[in-house]
Amino acid sequence: MDRRQFNLHALLAGASAGLGLGLAPGLARAAAAAGPGGYPERPLRLVVPYPAGGVVDVVLRAVCDPLSEALPQRIVVDNRPGADGRIGIDAVARAPADGYTLLAASPILTTAEHLLPESRISSKDFAGICGIAAAPTVFLVHSAVPAKTLKEFVALAAAKPGQLNVANPGTGSSIHLAQELFFERTGLKLTNVSYKGQPPALLDLGSGLLQFALVSQNLALSLIQAGKVRALAVNAAARTRSLPEVPTVAEAGFADTLVQSWYGVAAPARTPAPVVDWLSRQFANAMASAEVRARLAALDAEIMALDGPRFSELLATESRRWGALIQKRGIRLQ
């Protein structure tokens, strides 16, 4: 997998502007011919297992809204939040495998089966349609922490095992697992403080109740600019446009800890291959269009450009990666 394709900068920056873009005539004029057997004969439903306006919803709509104008039938976005995404995922897994119900896929698709072995969710039950985008996070410390680099922080924390606090925005979340991977690689032992999401954790980091956190870049920018927190490294394959002076984790000396949240589209695994292939081509065409590139640029984002087979490969690779870490670290959801 080419790591360069996982760059995405400050995913929500300018989101409202991105959603407000009108439809460019180019994509609409290049209307797709009907697929195999006249498919689709009715609207497609894309289940987003998170609330409207959230990062997954915003990214998927940036692609699906204009694509919907070009397809023989529209794509209807169906937000089905709950249980950290598992409700929506389960709904798609149980839907008829006829190409009319698709999933807005994110990392929970590859971690739920390991975090909750009793759940019916498995990445093997889905076929990749397309990989769309990935989001950077940033390693932060409170401004009073003397470490100026990630290596300096690792040395500081290693000398004070259990004495520094780290935010956990949600057990099993992509950020929590990214932190666990970092601790596994470095051998650090910090005191885990649980939160319901990133915003309250970021507030406590800014006030000094926490010393360390991994946070979505777009959420951290205001505190970084205010000097309340210090960015040590971005969890991205390349330096980001919003924090060009901050090194990547690889540049900071921890290349094997790179983790980014990714977003794409998947279908039930039993969906006929000709339908999956046709859908994959339509999404690829959409993301190559000037309009969709403009929409993603308004989100300060870069396209992953993963076709169906490569996105399926990503699902399998991520499942193996997180399954091994979750088992080794003994992470479980209640």
C-alpha cells in the first residue's frame, strides 16, 4: 500500500464551503451508462453509520452528491448513527446483496470484530468499492511540558512511568488504537483518562489537566495557535498544509506508528462482481472530476484513489493489523 495516498489535511476545515459548492456541468454531462443488466433501476442507498454533519458524512457527500447527478439513479444518503457505527454497519450487512445498499466505511469496520468478538460485524462480509480519503491527527503536549520533540517526550515519559496523563477519547476509537500502537512501539506507560469524545479531552489538555493527547488536526488548530498546546508530530505520511512546520511521525523517528482514519465505500460481499466493478468505476470517475476535487480541496483533503480491489485489500490489512494489537493489548468494549 502506497502510504503517500493517505494524506488528508485538516479534514473539516472549510467544510461548509465544500458543501455549498454547486454542481459543475462537466460531471453531470458525463452521465454514466447503465450498468450490468440495466442496473441500477432504482435509487441507491448509502448508509452512513454516523450523524449528519460529522466527518464521515461530510466526506462521503462531497463525492456522492455530484456523482448522484451523473448516475442513472440517485444516491440517497441514509444516516444511521449509534453504537459507534455498528448499527449502520449491521444494517448494510443484513441488506440484500444487490448493489442497492452501500456502506460509508471507516476504521470501525475493521476493528469491531476484534473489540466485540460476539458482534456479527466482520470486514470479510464487505467488498470494497472505493477508498476516498484519510485524516491526519497530531501528537500534542500541554505547553508547560518541556518536551519540544516527540523523541524528547518519549524520553520524559519513560523516566516517569504512570505519572503523565493521556486522553482516551473513546475505547476502541481509531485515535485510541493509534495511541495504543504508539505505546506498544515505544513501551511507554501513561495514565489513561477516559472521555466521551475529543473536544472535552482537548479542553483538559489545554488547561493542563492532561499532558499528552493524540487529536484530530482540525480540532487542535485553535489551541495550537493560541499557544496552549504544542504540536510534536503529525500522524500523516507527509507534512500537512495547516501545520507545515510540524514534522511527520516518520520524520520524528517513529515511522512504524503511522495511523490515519480512512473513509470509503463498501458493499455486502455477496454483491455480484459486475455490479461492484461498475460502481468502483463510477466512483473512480467521480473522484477524478474537477468538481469532486474542488469539493475535497474545500475540505483541505486529498483523494486516496483506491479502487475496489485495493480498498478490499486495505480492509483485510487493517483488520489483521488491529486484531493483533487489540489482542496483545487486551482491549475490549463493554
